Amino acid sequence: MTPTIGYRAAATVVAAMCLSCVHASEGALGRSITGAQITPYVGIIPPAPGLNVSINYVNYDGGIGGSRQVPLAGRAVLNLHAKIDLYAASFAYVWNTGEGRWNYASMFTVPYIRPTVKADLAIGALGGRTKDNVSGLFDLYFAPVIASYHVSQVEHWSFGLYVYAPTANYQKGRLANEGLNVWTYSPAVGYTHLFDKGTFEVSALAGVDFYSKNHATDYQNGAVFRLDALLMKRTASGWGFGAAFGWLQQLEDDTGPTADRLHGFQGHSLGAGPAFNFKKSWSKEGSIDITFRWLKEFNVKNRIKGEPLVLNIGLAF
């Protein structure tokens, strides 16, 4: 069995798998953003060995209004609003295992983040509106092994463990921080099915984010289940049009003094929106693949509600 459909396109985006890791608060956003994790052909690692590079950008602007208290860097705040710009360079190397049912890759990502956070302090004498912003390297993340199983030329699965390390600066009590100050382990399973001679793609990515304890604030985030889906119809001109969907569901309460005071602060969110793609090849191996999507979150509880915008630019050599 020699799977071929979609592989040249998959080569340009494998480096961007599991893109997200945006941070505004301990309990109101976390690593994953609704619908931001998936990339096109997420179930496929191509058989051609070599380096794939992806430049990624995520913009997120949202908040939690009213009297809802939100745990943030060791304290509770009100009327939280966060604007985040995340830039990331991802590098994936496809192993030389030849064409067959299994192919493998390894991935490493260097992210840079610019968060701006506004909030009302929730304690009397120190109350009032305050603002904080920062910029710098965000927490590094990597996947030692991503494995892809090719059921057929049109049906594919991927399996990976993504690890986020607390490498960025973190200061207790600050509204805005470069990092989360926690390890996160995210096993994920991807699936891709190609229809209509490979021109119509259905992909999905499911995973669970497991957090270590933030010892600076004595806060433990509960595990979060995430499911993203992408539908894309591609034309002979290189353009693609479709839709993206996302669902985040916290599986257990947060714990710690602040979380206990907020009754576990367990949250969920849904999101949906359009997606667009353009691909251009300049040689047998070389190509650029650009994917853009915008989602609007709804049915949100105990999370920041916003409109994530995601841009992926994948390069294959």
C-alpha cells in the first residue's frame, strides 16, 4: 500500500500541529483556545523525509465581564479582558521510514507572546481598574514522536504527545505573564479523511491537556478535553474554502485556595467560523501552504469569551 493523496500538502503543515498555547489566566484560558489546535491534514505525516517549517500567528481578544471573579496569578479579579498576540516558529523533521502504513516525525516550537491584560482588583482598598502588558519568549513546546497510520490512500490517523515546558518568565501577582509556570502534557489523536479525489478534506483532532501544579500560586488546573474539526474544499487553482469548529470541556475542578473559593471554576466553550487555504508549489518538493481561520466562541462558561484568529504559513523544502 502506497498512500499518496494529500501528502505533498501535508508536508507543509506537519510542523504546525498542535499550534496553540496562549495564556491569560490560570482558570480562564490555559493552553488551548477553542478551535485553534487543528491544522489541515492533521492525520497525515508524509513519507518523504526532511525538514518542514511553519510560521504561526494567533490573535485572541476576549474577556469575562460582570461580577464574575477570575483566578489570575494568585488572586481573584473582576471584569477581565485579555488581548494576546502569539507568534511561533515550528520545526518538524519527518523520519526516513519510507512509504508504508506508518510514518513518524518529531516537532519543536519556539513561541513569542505579547499579552495585554486589564482587570478590576477584587479586594477593597486595592480596588480599581488596572492594566498590565508584557512581551517575550513563551513556554517552549515539543513532540518527541508523532506517528501517522495510513488506513488507505484517503483515511489516516496520527498520534502524538505534546509537552509544554515552563521556560518563560512568570511572576506571581502580575496580570500579564510570558508563561504559565506549569508543565502541560497533551496526548492527542488526529484523523483525516479525503473525499472527491482528495479535494474535500474532513479532519479532526482530539486531546486532553494535563497540567502540573503552579507552586507559586498553589493553583492546580483541572484536565481539559479539546476537540477541533476542519472541513475544507480545495480547487484546482490552489484555493480552499471551509469551516472550523472547536469544543473545550474541563473534565474536573481546579483546586487550591483561590479555586476552592470560586467553587472549582470548571469551564467549557464552543466555537465555529470560516476557514480559508491557499497552496502554491514551485518544485516537486517545495511548496508554501497558507491557512487562515476565524472562530466566534459561544456557550462559554468560566472561560474568556472571544474570537480567535489563526494564521498558519507552512513551508516544505
